[in-house]
Amino acid sequence: MDSRGIKRLLFSYVLINGIFITLQTKEEVLLDMRASGSELGWLTWPYEQGSKQGWEVVQRSLNGSQLYTYTVCNVGEHEQDNWLRTTFIQRRPSASRVFVELQFIVRDCNSFDGSSLTCKETFNLFSSESDADIGTSFRKGQFKKVATIAPDEITSRNELRINTETRVVESLSRKGFYLAFQDIGACMALLSVRVYYKTCPATVKSLAAFPETVAGGGVNQALREVAGACAKNAVSEESPRIYCTMDGEWVVPVGQCQCMPGYEAVNDTCRDCQPGFFKAFVSNDACELCPVNTKQLSSGALLCLCAEDFYRAPDDPTTGPCSGLPSAPRELVATTTQLAAGKLQLSWSPPEDTGGRSDISYSVECRRCEGTACQPCGEKVRLEPASSGLMDTRVEVSELEPHLNYTFTVEAHSGVSLFASQGAPRSNRPPSTSTLTTALHYTDPPKVTSMRLDERSLTSLSLSWAVAPRRPMPQSTRYKLTYRKKDDNLDVTTYTVLILEKSSVQISDLSPGTAYLFRVQALSPEGSPGGSSIEDEFETLTEVPLSQSNTGVIFGAAVGGAAMLMIVVVVLLIRKRRRRSHTRQGPEDTYFSSSEQLKPLKTYVDPHTYEDPNMAILKFASEIHPSHVTKQKVIGAGEFGEVYRGILKAPGRKEGAVAIKTLKPGYSEKQRQDFLSEASIMGQFSHQNIIRLEGVVTKFKHAMIVTEYMENGALDKYLKDRDGEMPSFQLVGMMHGIAAGMKYLSDMSYVHRDLAARNILVNNNLECKVSDFGLSRVLEDDPEGTYTTSGGKIPIRWTAPEAIAYRKFTSASDVWSFGIVMWEVMAFGERPYWDMSNCEVMKAINEAFRLPAPMDCPSAVYQLMLQCWLQDRSKRPRFPDIVSLLDKLLRSPESLKAIADFDPRVSIRLPSTSGSDGSPFRSVSEWLESIKMSQYSENFTCAGVVTMDQVLQMKNVDIKNIGVRLPGHLKRIAYSILGLKDQTSTLSVFAV
Ligand code: AMP
């Protein structure tokens, strides 16, 4: 740098690519007239020294300091051409562009009297390049004009005005140059000439170092590209570059340097990662803390290695944490699911220590041991869903043999389990396996393989059968033998079921010359039937063979040696008595499953048998704290108080909607016990089609009975609201549910006594459930209850004649009521026997009249109703039969297609034929109201049908056209019109 140079740093801010970067500009001075402080020895031309004609050196004092200036002032003269040339100015290589800063004073031409004509106020700046100092030789022609310089402010007589102007001399290429100032007649003084060039100073940007650079590019180039070098331990994909502008500013850095792995950027250098930190990749990120379960390494770590006993799975990132092997699964237990089928379920809890991983899976190994010899179970045992790769903590094991010891080893695996087998085993590694040994101690019932006839007579058959041995053979195997006559075409089929303790039997009292079908099946000691049963046919003799004729009757009731339990089941086959002929029923119509009869049954306990009825409540109902019950809305009125819909939110139970029956204040103790007796009864039942008791509140003043909530309320109302809108199939489905509930009750020897659609509740899924179990309900609760001559209150229309006559309430009388419920269902909640009085109803029933088939009632369904209303209660079907029959009808919907005969005159009865007083209807709306079709009044009016005469003219298509679309409604109106036309209508109900 020039010894006279003055460094001046200028700061500027340049916005590059949206980022402000601070740049410093530096000026390198080549010539400074004022700073030299002495006479400069610049050449003047013309050469007349001492005359007043050209530039001359004048020493001045300015602000107290001495300085040399060049002045010229020939304003009175013509054609002035005075030159002042600097000494040779050395150029710096690459400084092709220099700045010339001038300070000067120019006198105002107007301040010269009379000389203003030739007076000038400007001067010219010239330059001339040269490779060497040419001394005093001066030729004007070698100079090129740079600029004409004019003052911004001119100096008057009494005021000095200093101007500063800067000009650029460009495209310099030779070793040096001269500047020259041409005066053409001004009066001026040159106070200062400063020649300098600009540089971009050496800098470090983004970890790249750039050297000091002369501003601007070559000839006419505004920018100079400068290559940089990455700092130590830094690298860059693209070599770093930056541009130096003409003004000495760095702009547009390209290509970033980033610290190498193991180093991080700190103050424009790359520094080693500190101990316990690492950096795996080239980046400008800071070093990261070593992840868990890794070793703490010294500084400059690229990665942190796993600590002892910790690993990274092949798919784990090398920068992630290390994990340990999982510990053993916990709480391994075996639960027997189906003992006799050799099945169990193994289940376990996830390991306590998963090693910090979530990819835990399990494998199960099975070994079977006989004595001390163990071997893998192999194919002999099935593990489902699989034996390895299990994500769930359970597995189903099947095909286990009884009395063998099985050892199950459950191992927890994770992504790092493959390291478990590598290297020497370490004592501190937790075991990943859990082992359980178990055995199934059950007796597999043997399989009956063949049946043989040992002896036969006119009335007896001796049979025996063989069994496939099982290991070990159960000590006492029992057998179930079922037989029936082969060609049992009668209405009544008899099945006989024998439970035998021997594999042979002699059966007596058979019919001569008759084929019988036998089925035998072995039972396990627990009573469950073994594999498949075997069926065979044997026939008794038609004639007594000679050899046997003398032996007489062979056996009595006792069967040789075998203890025999005999269950004889008689099944009534309901004969189809449809008016229209249908296919005859074959033997497959037998809808009885003998196994049902073998089930041990729970019996209903009458709460009255308890001396203290509160004990019954305690036994059969769970107590609920009233704070767990929230009443929301009254939904009905019970005998003892309001019925509410509400919410039960008891600890340990799922929150849910409930019905809450309350007991009115002011009750007596007797009323309280009667109220709660319903809960004691309901609490004994558990069936899909019986309303479920959730619990009772008895320990507080306001007693409550809480039951499941049935969204659709009572069945009779539900059906009335959907008159004609539900298909038979759905209605039969509802009946099936009710029958299933009643079967359950009859199995428990419970007689309901008040079965009616109003006492059936319907939920959201259209499931029907039997309700209303209060002990006093038949007497008090039911609005249908009527006092009879035999005493007591009875819902006459629903009750079987024998129950009305002499209070013979049985499951058979419940079957009668069920028949009435079926009718209510098919008639969409119509009142049985309409508005006949109870007296009329009883009379009609005694005279063998029965309700007629409702409209659109499937014939099979009506036939079943009629069976339920058989006078002889022993002939009525029982609930199991009813369930089976309805089940069969539902399984073959075709069977519902045949519709029972319908007589509109009796089915829509009195109101459809005339007004209530027996006179014809006075208006269309009165008629519509009587058949409960008032909703169509407007349709008739709009269609102009306003008189009954017009109604009588209507055909089915007309009814449809006025907007009656629902088939049920269409039929109801059409049938009513038919009835109106028929003047001979009778008021009788259907006679059986
Ligand atoms: P009850 O005293 O049992 O005859 O009940 C009177 C009325 O309350 C019934 O007719 C139903 O409308 C209604 N109700 C009773 N229990 C329930 C229940 N569990 N779910 C819905 N509504 C019910």
C-alpha cells in the first residue's frame, strides 16, 4: 500500500438474495496533492515560468495549515489553453479504474468588470497512459479528455466556495498514467487532487475465505469474480465464489462451505464436536448429544457407538439410540377354552423391559413330554394364528392330547434380537423367554364306530356297539341312545332317549314288525357328547321264530345290568290344517331337539317363599347407589309410580340408558315389597328376550327398579304407529323373539299370566323382550285386569278359558296368551275381539269361536294361533315347539307366502259397515275415522270424493290414485268398502 495512502473504510449494505450482508469497501490512494505538503513539481504548459499566463503554484494557508495550490486566472485574455500535468502516477495491477477527486474554486465571471466576454467558469480533465515516466516531455495530443468540470458553486468576490467533484478514469491498462487539467480562460484554483482506486477487502463468508480484491472487473466489467477457499475442516460441493463490484462491495456469494463430520461451525471456523457430542454428516448443524445407551467418546466424534449390551437393529438409523434385548414376557398363563376339544389359550403380558423398542413380537415353542422324555410338538399341535411373528400376546393351541405334559416357551423378540446369539453370552443380559408347563386333564369321549343287532324278538331289540379306543380310556363312559319308529307318519312322534352306562342295551315294548331308527353317541364324564354319532336301522320280528316261541316275553322294564335313565319325549307335530292344500309334512317337520331336554334347568324361585322378601331382593338383584342413576324423562306410568328414561353410570359398568321404575311417595311396606318383588323375579332371568334387570335402589327412601332401556317402548303402541308398514317376515321375527323369551320362562317353570303386546317392550334393534313380572300385577297393575266370578282380576281377552274358569294358570295358558299376542302383532296392535265386551268374548270362546285371521296374515302363522287356542290345553303346542316352528318359517320365507283367508266383514267388524249406532256413515270422514284411516280424509276431499255413495263406487285403482300408497292401508280401505257394499255382513267372529 502506498505510504501516503489513507485507508478509509466505508460500510454499506447490499441486499443479495433476500439476505443483508455487511460489506466493507477500502480505498487505496495513488496520489494525494494535499497530503504531500510540499511543492509538487507538476508540469505546466505553455512553459513561460514566472509570467501570469499559465498555471502557477500558490502557497496558501487554509484553516491555519499551509498548502500548495495551482491557480490560473487569465480572464482578460483570448484563446486560453493552459495545461497542468501531474507527475507519473504508478498504476496497481488490476486497478484498471481509478477515481479522481478534485477540490477547486472557480471565480464568478460576473465579478470581473468588462472581461466577462472571454471569462470561463469550467476547465477540462485529461488523462494519458504510459508504461514509463516520460519526464518533462509533454504533448497535448497524447491526452484523452475525461470530462469538463464545472463548479456547483462559484466564488464571488467576498465568499470562497470550494467544490468537490469526482470523476472516474477507466480502462487503464498500462503501467501508469498522467492526469492533466486544461484551463480555457477561467479564474480558478485547484486545491486538491486525490487519485485512488477501490478494493473489496479480504473477507470470510460462510466458512469461505476471499482475498482482498481490486473493485470491478476488466475493461467494462462491473463485477469481478473471486474464488474463495473453504476454512479448515470445511468442504463445499461447489467451489465458493463471490463477486466484487466496481464500488468495492462483495456480492452474490456462491457455493457454501460446510463443516466436515465431527466438526461444527463456530465463529467462521469448524471446531471439533465436544466429548459426548457427535456429527455424522457434512453440514452446518451443531454437533448433537450422543443418543441414549451409547458410549461417550472423545471430541470430534462422527458417531456414538452402542454401549455394552445395547444394539442397533439393521434398519435403525446409525444416529439413533441403541436398544437392549427385551426381557421375558410376563404372566404367561394357559386357559382351557374347550377342554374336550383339546384346546387352550396361552396368553401373556408384554415384557417389563422392551429394551426401548416398540417392534416387539413373540414366538411360541411347544414341547410335549411323556415322563421325562420331551420332544418338539411339531405338526401334532396347532398354534393359531402362528407360532412366530406374533404381534398379539395370545395364541390358541389346539389338538392337544389329554394327560400329556406340554411345555410352552414364549420368547419376546425385537429388531435387535439377532444380536442375542452373537458374541459370548453375558451374565447381565435378561432372559427373553418365559416357560409354562401344562397338561389337559380331560377325558376325551370315545367315538362309537359301529352298531350291531345282537338279538331280536317281536317286541324287543338287543343292540351293542363298538367304540374306538382313546388314550387313556375313561373309566366310565356313558352313551346316549335315541330311537324312534322309522315310518312315523302320525301327528305324534315319539322319541325315546336313553342314557346308558354300558355299550349294549335291550329295548322292550316295541311294536312287532316295525323298523326303528337308532342313534348312539358317547358322552364325556362331563356330559358333553363326543365326536359324531352313529345311526342305524333295525326291525322287530313279525312272527315269533320257533326257537324263541317258548321263551315268552324276554324282558321287563329293567334292562340287564345297565343303569338306565330314560327320558321319553313326546312331541306334538302340529298338523298343517290349511284350507288351501299344501305339501304334506314329512318326518323332517319334527322340530324337536332332544339335547335341549337334557340340559339341566334353573328353576324360578317365588320370592314369596322367602320369609323376608328383602332377602329375595338381596339374592337376586344388585344394589345401585341412587347417585349413579340420573332420571331424564317420564316415559310411562307404572302401577307404583312413574317410569323414567335415565342414565346409569355406576363404577365398573359401561354408562348406558336405562328405564327407572319409581315407587310413589306414601307407599305402605306391603306396596314397597310388591313393587320390589318384580325385581326379585326379573333378577332371576337372563335371556335375550327377557327385560334385563340392571339393579335396584332399596337402601334409600325412594326405591327404584332399574332395567335396560327399550327405545321403542311397548309393542302394541309400536305396531299401531306402523299399521300396514311392516312386512310379515319382520312381524314373525318379532314373534319368534317373544316365543324364545317365553320358552326360557317356561323352562324355568315361570308362568307369566299376563302375556300381552302391551307387556312386550321393543328396543332399537326391534328385539322384543317380555316384561312386567310383578307379583301383584295381574291383580292390580294391568288395566285389562277384570274381576272374574272365581275371584281375582284377569285380562280376559288374553287369558285361556281354564285360567278364567278355575284359575289354572300354566305355561299352556301362557301359550294361549301368546296366540293372542301373535294376533295382535299381525293385526298391528288391533284390540283383540275389538269392542266386544269381556262377557261376549268369554261366550264366543266357549262356543268355539276364535279370532279370525288378520289381514295379510300368513296361513302358517294363523294355523299356529289356532293351535295355541285349542280348548284342550294339553294339545296346545309348547313354547319350544313354537320357537322351532317360527324359526323354520323364518328360515324359509317362502312358507310365509300363503295367506290365510280373510273375511273383511269380521276382521274390520262393526264400524266398517255402519256408524256406531248401526246407522250408515253420515260422512266420509266418519267412515275413515271408524277404520282408523283419518289421515286420508284430505286425499278423499281433494279428489272430490265427499259422499259415501261416491266411496262405494271406488275401485282399488281409484284408492291408489288419490294417494293411498301403503299396501296395508290400501287393503284396509278396499276391504272396508267391500264390507260396506255387502249388506248381509255378519258380526260373528271366526269359528274353528
Ligand atoms: P310398566 O309399569 O312396566 O307397565 O311400564 C309402564 C310403561 O313404561 C310401559 O308401557 C313402557 O311404555 C314404559 N317402560 C317400562 N319399562 C321400560 C323400559 N325398560 N324401556 C322403555 N320403556 C319402558
